[in-house]
Amino acid sequence: MNPPVSKVREAKLEFYRKKGKIHAKAVQGRYNSLRWAMVWLTQIVFYGACWLPWTTEAGTRQAILFDIVDEKLYLFDLVLWPQDALLLAFVLILAATALFFTTALAGRLFCGFACPQTVYTSIFVWIEGKVEGDHLARLRLDQSPMSARKLLIKSVKHGIWALVAAWTAITFVGYFTPIRELLPAIAGFQTGPWETFWLIFYAAFTYLQAGLAREAVCQHMCPYSRFQGVMLDPDTANVSYDARRGEPRGALRQAGAGNKDKGDCIDCGICVQVCPTGIDIRDGLQYQCINCGLCIDGCDEVMDRIGAPRGLIRFASERELAGQPKAAAVWSRPRTLVYVGLLLVFTALGAWTLNERVLLRVEVHRDRGALMQETTDGRIENSYTLKLINMEEAARQFRIGVSGLPGLRIEGAFEFMVEPGRVHTVTLTLSSPLDGMPSGVQPIAFEAVALHDRSLAVREQSTFILPTH
């Protein structure tokens, strides 16, 4: 006697949702195409940007380079120093706010389409499919006993995974050590300690996270999935199952326009089979859902086959699923208005900070080893150490001036050439007449002016010590 259809279907769904490695069924559709478009876009940028050359007055260098040794970040024509950390803070705030804004609009859209874990898992699963076959072939292979064929197939797959992970690690380190210098160093086993560490660590991290951990990262490790609920509201569009239209579920033979007592869901289980995290979207919103939309693609295919309208599973808000009208616009929601306001404010602050950024920095340190000394011609001298930081990509000539006391002057040279992107340290001696001068510690100011552009000037305060009367 054959088992009931409902029992067979329940067993089939459990087959896909069991604990352990999930082999999602491949599906075609608009959201799958969009996900792969994001994979191509992000990886072309990541793997290609480190190879871009950039020519400046100082020569040709890598266009994007995090130079840890010289404490500089090169972004095409822009060179950032540790003193520009405020700009980095603005970038991080903007990125976080943009993520929150996107979440308020469409849930975990970033997770489903642009998260590195999603992107690299997609690449590794694609490789697995090409080597081992479709999802059913992979399941059978995993469940089969070890054999020469299984060992060969698994070895090929893991070997390709290792190559992709290694090249990903090389590319990552290539943003900190020029990639054209890094490759010969790797070939000659001449990488430094920190380079060797990060090459091994990042390759192992990519291999484990994208090849072995996969959906477990989204299910158990990602903190974002745990607190995303506080950023949602009834107008947030998430991947959702329309229970009002789909229930009660019926088998394919019972569905159709003439059967009014059944919903459009035929309980085929495709939405579960294609889900990369192994959930059933019909159970409602779940923190494991990454809003990738693959269940929408799978369900739309089924709706097309049975002649029902698409959209049984779709991006929809809680308000829409309840049969209420959608919110009028993004601007009518206080939550999204706050995010938009923050984006505008911090974008303006970042742009203003970047525009007001001075490409010359001066640090003044008075020599505390000798407070002052009197010369034979009756003048008082103080010694100082100046650090001139040229933040441009060309050598510049700077003139140093002093003010604050009558007759105050620099003894010796006061014009200096500073190489591009360098810190030039100079020792200056200042002298002041003794007669008619106040006593004790007096405020003075150093001013450094760029000879090629007089508007580029920096004023730095210091003190000058005179004898006490």
C-alpha cells in the first residue's frame, strides 16, 4: 500500500531541511540573475582594482594601496594620513547608516546580494556543482561510501577551492603590499612575517567560511541576523509568503481555477529546496532568511506551470500581506527619514572635511634639554625641532617664518624642500633681543608657507623663554 501523499511530501521537505550540509537546488530567475550580477561586479572590483596603476608627479604607483609602513592610504589622487582618521570615521558611519536604511526598506537585502559571505559561498557552490553535479548528485555522493571515484571528485573540488582561496588571499594582501612586488616575493618565498601570516590566515578563512561553513555563518555566526528585527517596521518589504492567497495548500491535482476551496500553493516544496539556508519561507519571517529571493524565482516557475499569477512569494511588507494599503512613500516613514537625514548630514560633513583638508602639516617641539642661552651679542636663543609633513604627491618648497615678539628671527636657513608624502625634520634656532623684552615664557607662532601656492599655509603655536628680570 502506497503511503499518503502528505506523508511523502513531509518526508521530502525534511530531506532538504535536515541538519548538516545543505545542497540547494539551482534555480533560474530575475533574483538569481541579480545575485550573479553582484558577484561579477564585486569580484571584478576586488580582484582588479589592485592592478590599476596611477601616475602622479612623483611617478607611477598602485592606484589603491594601504601603505602601512609609511602610514598612508592611496586612493587614486587622494592620499590620506593617520591625521585624516576623521574621514574614515565618516565613511564607516555612512556605510552603517546606508545598511540600516536598506534594511528598513527591504530587510536583509545586503545579506542576500552583496555580503562577502553570500558572494563567495555562491562562487564555491558553483564550483561544487560543476565538479560534483546538481543538488541530487551531490547528495548521493555525500551519502555514498568512500571510493576512488569519490576521493578523486572531492579532491578536485577542494583543490579548486584552495586555489580560489589562495588567489583571494593574495589579492587581499596586494592592497597592503604592492601586488606587483608581492607576487615575486611569494614565488621566491621572501614574504615578510605579517604578509605570510595574512596570506595563510585569509586563504584559510575564505576556504573554511565559503566552502565548509556556508549557511552556518548566516544561521549561527552573523550578529546582523540577530538584531535586524529592531530595524524593521510594518512597511519593510521582506521576502514573504502570501498565506491569504496560498492557503489552504493542495496537491497539484487539486489546484486550479476551478477549485475554489484550495489556495495557489500546491505544496511542491520548491521554495525549501532552492533556499541556501534551508528554511521554509511559508513559516513566516525568520532570522535565517537572507532575502536572496531564490524562493521567489522557484515559486514563480511553478506558478507559470500551473497557470496561476506570480507573486505567491514576493517582496512584501507586513501591512501589504494583511491586505492594508502600502505606505505612501519612503518620506512618510519616520524611521527612513531619520536614516536619510543622517546620510545627508554625514555626507556633507565628510565633503566639507575633505575640502578643508590642508596638505601641509607642521609639528613644533621646543628643545627642553636647553631652555635658553645668551649669545655674545646680547641675544637670547631657543632651539626647536620642526616636522614638516608634505601630504602632496610632489616635492614642495616651504618657507618658515616666526612672529610674536619684536626682533624675533630665525638663525640660519628658513627654506626647506620636502619630498612628496614625506616627513622632513629640521632643527631651528630662534633668537630675540634681550633689552626691552618681557620676561618669562612668551607665546610665539611659527608659520610655514608653500612657495608654489601662498594660500597653502599652516600656523602653529609655541613658546619662547626669556630670562626673568
